Amino acid sequence: MAVLLLDQAWIRAALALVIGALTVLRALPGGRFTPGPMPPTTAKGDEVLRMAFERYAELDPATRPATEPYDPGQVRMAVALYGLAVLDHVDARMKGDRGREAVVSWGPGE
């Protein structure tokens, strides 16, 4: 009997509407549902971040000369540490690669 009741199209539409409304309520700031707390930081984690900032200080876009672009090996770490402001200093040739389709090679002869 329950299978026959749930097989109705109007019930599926109503369930989709309820689930969608709950998702929107959760996503809106100040909504009925609040997101969970952020995980706590630890002294060890803070120390690792401090060491990374010291080791990669030359990647800081605030102190890096505008004429010195990031090379491909530096971009990932620079974005991870200093955010998306790094992308303003990326070499123009690398930015042109963004629209290209990736080529997948599984090995020789394939």
C-alpha cells in the first residue's frame, strides 16, 4: 500500500519542494538552521602554518614585485597560503592554458 501511495507523481513533486525549501533555508545566512561549528585550531597546526608562511615568504603577492610572475610550480602553494590575489600575478601564458581541453594519455601507443 505504501509503495502505491509513494508512486504518485504529486507526492514526488511535494517531496522535492519540501527538500528544496529546507536546503534553501539552510543555505541562507540567518536561516532557521545554523551551520556546524568550525573545527578547532591546534597549536601544532598553527605552528605548521607559521613555518609555511616563513618558508614561502617570497610568494606573498603584497611583497612580490609585479614584474616577477609566479611559475607553474609556485602557483598552488601561493594560492593556498595567500589566497586568490596571487592569480593577478600569474604568468599570462599560464592563464591562456585555462581554456584548453586537457589531454589524457594512458601510456605509450594509446
